[in-house]
Amino acid sequence: MAEETTERVRFHVTAERMADVELGEILDIQDNPNDLRLVTTFLSRFIVGPDGAYLAEEAARTAIRKVKIGQLKSTFEAVMGDLKESAVPNG
């Protein structure tokens, strides 16, 4: 799965972590792709600390504020690509 880093923030996406994503979150983002609060809240669940452990929600939301917009876009695109790969096919 994707692993995208910045100077201070590291994202780590796994199938297990992706399985916790609710469909409503994805639909909200698709309906409002320019809503940075939706996007950053979604991506913050994939932030890990230096030890590789996922950050607690509050710490992750603080950390994501350090991400540059260009990096946010590339990370979001990578995560959404991983989401498509991990989706269960119909039938």
C-alpha cells in the first residue's frame, strides 16, 4: 500500500486501516472534493509517528496541519488509488 512522507508527517496505508473507512466519508469527499477539512480529517487516520505507530486522532489532526498543499494532493491521490485496489469487487 502507499507510503507518502513529508519532512514531518508520514502516512502509512494498509488494507486493515482502509477497512475502517466508512463509505459515507468517501461519498462526502466525492461530493465536496474542495473541502479541505473533509480531506484532512480522512487522511489524518493514516498518519504514523517516528515509531511507525498510528497517531491518536487529536495528534494526527495536529500533525496534518504541517503538510503542504501539493503533498496533501499527492497523498490523497495515492490513498484513493489504494482504496480502489482494496475495494471488494461486486459479484
